[in-house]
Amino acid sequence: MDIIDSVLAEADQAWRAYGVGPADRTALAADLRLDLQAAVADGGVPAQLIGGDVAGFARRLADEAGVRRVRRDYARLLRTALLGAVLGVVLGYGILMAAYPVFVRLVDIPRSVQVPVQVAVGVYYGVPAAVVVAGAVVAVRHRLRDLPEIRRTTRMMSVLLPAAGILVTPITMAFAWSTDYDTAPEVVAVEVAMVLAALAGATVLARRLSLSDRRAAAAGATRRPATAPGTPRR
């Protein structure tokens, strides 16, 4: 990789960390590459144009170009989703305990009727999982409505959280089987950590995908950033 590619790679990392969207990063990188090539053609070196702080120069260039920064706020997103999931579990458990006697009276299945084990397992695990997903999605949608693309994020969460739950369930069950279904606190803590890790990963992925989807929508509308003051004219 030559010096220009190295500078552009470092600048792109700075733009990503600064919250610059994909379409704007592409436009900024194209302008910066032309400026660096022009500087080299005039006998200079990239350091004369950028200085020693590539990341700082990249941030200033983004500010001067007036590009829109996207707030990812992964930590805040995870905290809110976890809080919503916990509240959803508590609320769902309370409703289940209150409605269970009524449900039993309304649906009095004769003993001669055998309920398939797949149905029983699906209800036993599916209902709590649905409550967890609903709690996380509702909490994120309402508490983080100030974040850009939050509606798209919650739509992604509605798909990815159940998928993560489906994937992690057999893994967790296999781990429980390997411990002979031990209920020791440390074993239960590992099982809970596995589930939380899967849900956290799905939540972060939902946010990343929702922001990446902005590229197609913004590509036609994104204007070419203006060259930063003081950079060589082409």
C-alpha cells in the first residue's frame, strides 16, 4: 500500500469513528485522494497537506464539508434494549401468573388428548422469548426516538433478535446438557451470559445494518463535499 492509500485508510477509520455515513465517506475519500495526488504531482508529500494528525485532519475536513454525522450510540442502545427486555420479562411473568388460572378454565384439555412435545416446548420457550423481544424493541423505539434511523433499527431488531434467540437456544441447551443440567449459580450465570451475548450481538448488528442501509437512500441525494479551505485546487 502506497502512502496515499495508507493516509486514506487512516482517514476512513477516523470518519467511521466520527459517525460519517458511507456515502459521505466515499465522497470525502475521492476528494482527498485527488488533492493528495495533486500535491504529489507538484513535488510535495501528503504530510505537507495533512500534517502529522491524519485523524484530526479527517474530522476537520468532514466538518468543513458539512457532512451529516450519524450517532450510533451502541452503549446507550444496549442499555435500553436490556432494560426493556428485563421489564418485559417482569411484566410478562406477572400477566402469565394472573392469567394462568383463567386460561386453564377456558382451555380444559381432556387427559386423553396428547399435546405434541414440539408444541409444548414452542409455547414454553416462545412466549417468554416474544415478551423479551417486544420489551427490548418497544423500549428502544420510545426511549431512543431522538437517534437517527431508530425506526429502521427497531425493525431490524424485530427480525434479528428472534433469529438470535433461535440460534442460541440449542447452544445453551447443549451446554446445560454437558453440565448434566447443573443449577449451580456459576453454571446458570454462563447460560444467561450466552443468551445476553446473542441478544446484544443481534442488537448491535441491527443498528449497523440500519445505518448501512442509508447508503442506497442517500447516494442519489448526497452532494459532493466542498474541498476544505486551504487545500490545493485541482
